[in-house]
Amino acid sequence: MKQQFDLQNFLPFRLNRLASEMSAGLSSVYREKFGIEITEWRVIATLAHEGETTAQAIVASTRTHKSTISRAVTKLIGMGWVERSGPSQDGREKSFKLTSLGSQRMGEILPLVRAYEREVLKALGADGDGCLKTISLLEKVIFK
């Protein structure tokens, strides 16, 4: 007997789909012009926010599998956007940081992704602030 389950209204499913679609839409802002994909964006955004950090910290911040982050970091090193910066504080893991070229590229990308965010919020109209407050509440509940 088939169980009744309304997947389309199941909150975790909806949030996952929304995040995936939002990431895909956002990637259209930087993919062609800068030659990076969603994971590379997440790495440089994390490094721009954190400064010098480890791959494990990027994995934790982005909730992305370590092998995916490793490939992205390797690609960004090859592009000259990221560099190894020595061992972490405990000496067991290498740290990474943006190069001057990576910082420059991030400076070019940031206004584009912020404009995308503004457009999404503008489309929500007066509900935009409420939406952001709801997301903050969800984060408090889930990341307690």
C-alpha cells in the first residue's frame, strides 16, 4: 500500500530545492565571465569572509563534501586565485587564502552577486524582510 506523503510541501525538501535553484541562478552571474562554478564561488566567498582558513573549515562552512572542496581549491590554485599559506594553527592541515588576483576577482564578482540578491529581495516586495527574519529563525532552530 502506498503511503501518503506530500513531498512538495515537506519543508526540508522545499528548502533544498530552493537553495539549489538559488545557487544555480546566482552562478549565471559569474560562471561565464569568470570561469568558476558554484563550488569555486563558495570557496572564494568563504576565504574572502574568513581570510586564511583550512579546507576542513570551508567544508564545514559550505556543507560541501571534502573531495568537492579539494577539487575546487585545486582549480582555484591553478587559476592563481588561491594559494596555500602554510599549516593551520595545530600544524596538521594546510591553510589557504586568496591571492591578490583572487581578491581582485572577488571584488569584481561581489557587486554582481549582491545585485542578484537585491533583485530576489525586490521581487519579494514587502515580504522580503519577513523572509529574511524567517530564515534567521530557521537557522537558530537548526544550528542551535
